[in-house]
Amino acid sequence: MKPGDEVTIHQLLGRVAYFHTLFVEPALTSADPPVSGETCCNHRDITEPGQPDVGTMLGDTAWTVLDEIARTLGEHLRPCPKTDGRCCATCRVATSGAAIAQAWTTTEQLVYHRPPPESRLRQACRTTAAVRFARVFARQYGTNCRALAKAEALDTSSLLNTSELPLTGELLALWQNPLATIGSPVVSWLNHCTDLDDIHRVLQQRGTTK
């Protein structure tokens, strides 16, 4: 990694926490408990050397903020069925990113008075966020998670119109290639909004939602 990349990553993780606290958390409606997802690569494959685990890596990094947010998201979170400190840290990042993307998508749709998002859209947002977060984490810490390698083939570059779901759209755009030498889209008109109702009003003024 280049000098300054870690600072960029920390800034973007902080932006996720800021957006979630300001916009999404006050509007969350999910109260159902998490549903078990796929087993992480450390628990699934005992015949090969395991990847760095949550207990020895994740808690000492800024990335733990994703895990903290995801644990508040109820049914949007699909953790490893054997969740513990031995879980693959990269898998945990991917799982947390997926939960955050789905929660943001669902919450934006609700507040903007749109029908619930189609399962295809929810899954596309989950998969794309999972891959993009985990890819950056793996690059920063030199991990080689086999689950990430499998999921990368499912990453979708153009899965939604960001003018319709600007918060989710910016989340995915920021993490598409955050360490590129060309500028990152860190500043946007979202900075001038104080809640999702503000965003909805802007969308109404632009004629992108009803």
C-alpha cells in the first residue's frame, strides 16, 4: 500500500459510521434477529491453513466499526453459524458490509415511500458491498480469503441508479476503488442533508422520486 492509503481507508470507514448514525439508524425498522448465513472459510475448511481471525486481528483495527454497526442490524445480518473469535476476519468484514448495504437499501426505499426492494436488488447490493469492503481489507492486511475469491466473480458494477438511492449508491461508489490514484467521491450533496427526509425532499425537487 502507498503512504496515505491507511488514512484514506480510515476516513471512508468513518464516513460509513457517520452516514449510518445520521441517516439510517434513526429510521431502522428491523427488529427480527439475525439469520445464519454461510460458514466463514476458517470454520468451513479445516484441511488448509486458516486465515487471520477476528480475535487476533479485527478488534485492533478501524474495521471493527463495520462489525459494530452490523450487530445492530437484526435480520439484515447473516453471520457465520459458528460465529466466534476464530472466524475469518475477511469473511467477517464481507458479512458486515453486506448487512450494512442491505439495511441502507431497505431503509432508503421505505423512507422514500417506494415499494420494498426486489430480492435481486437486495442481493446485488449485499454482494457488491461484501466484495468491495473485503477486497480493500484483504489488500491492506495481506489476507487471501478463499470466500472472497469466490465472491469476486459476482461483483456488479452497475446495479442501481444512484440518483434513486443516493446513500446506498455512494456507499458502493466510495468502495469500488478507494485507493485509486485518481480522486475519490468523498464529498457530495449528501453532506448538506441532516436526515433521510432531507434526502427525500431533494429527490422530489429533482423529480427522481414521488
